[in-house]
Amino acid sequence: YDFGIRQGKTCIVVQDGPSFYVNRILSPYTNECLLMADEGIALEAIDKAFSKKGFPVGPITLLDQVGLDIAAHVTDTSRKIVAGRPGFEICEAVVKMFEAGRLGKKNKKGFYNYNDKGRRQGIDPAAYQFFQGDGKKTLPLEEIQNRGLMLMLNEAVLCLEEGIIANPGDGDIGAVFGIGFPPFTGGPFRAMDTWGVKDVVNTMRELQGKYGPRFAPAAMLERMAEKGEGFYS
């Protein structure tokens, strides 16, 4: 921690666990986005939905930038995180793409096409062969956003509940600086306070009713909603 501070970094302390904190809250978000693609939602539509929400890049672009080799490894870690949780399904598309030699931007073969200079040229239609869907199904913008975002928020709360992070402030700093969570919101915990914990829980319950128990709110969130509490109040 002190070494990072001396380097001018913004540091947080997290406890040991699969994917620690930042990658852990990112995993259910990207997985849900891939599940939407598997259902037939266009990859471009998923990316644009989260760019409009304030993320610096959408989840599909992010996977290409990080590298599908790394994303495939994270997929294996995600299985450990959600093992035993009801209703969780891991999308295997990234693993299949990696096995087919697609590494994303680093070898110009991923979800997107790239020119000789490595600039993105639009979705590669061949990427859909790794999904059951063909990209022709539509969902309302807000529903796409909520499906990805609510799982990220819930995972952040589970990390707080389990002691992976010590407090909401660390969780907000890690999410904003680590994965580009929309900075104008202040981070996931500050955002839940702004939007209203009760409203967040209600949104999760609506998604739970439509898509299954993976959207069930964390016990801490439900208690806070019942008491009218916030993370900073």
C-alpha cells in the first residue's frame, strides 16, 4: 500500500479471494452481456448501451481490448465465484473464441474487425458463430443496462458483506479507477445511494422475476432497503 502511494497511485486494500474485488464485480457484468448476445441481442447494441450509461467503453470492446485469452482465463475464475449460486449460467463464447485463435485487438481477431493500424472497423459478423443468437433480437436500452449493471452492483455489495473490501469508499474508488465505472456517479455504492437503495432492490427483484435467481438482491441490500438506509447515510 505504502509503495503504491509513493508511486502516486490511488490504492485500496482488499482481502484475498477469487478475482479479489475489481475483476470480481466485472465478471458477472461481462458474463451477463455475453448471455444477452447469446440470446440474440446485437453486440453493437450491448456496447452502445453501456457507453450511453457513462462507461468509457462498452463490455464487448473491453473484452477485445483486454484480450480474449485473458477473458477466457477470467471465465474459468468466474465459475469458482458463482459455483453453487442458483440461476447462474456462464457463457462460454469467449472460451470458444480463444480456442479458435481469436485474441481480440492484439491479433486483430475478436468481436470487432481491425485495420492494419489496429483501429476498430465494426463488429466482425463471424463473431456470431460463437453464440446461439444472430444479433437480430432487440431489448429496450434500459433493460440491457439494468441486466449488466444490477449484477455488478450486487456483486459489489457481496464483496462488502464478505469483507473483501472494508468500506463503500474503497469499493467506489476501485470501481471508478479500476474498471471505469461512470465517474460522475461516484462509484457503485454512491450511485446506489443516489438512485435509492430501495429502487435498486426493486429493479433487481423485477429482473429476478423475469430472468431468474441470479438477480436476487444481496441480504445486506434487502436489509438496507427495509430500513431506508444508504451506504453513506
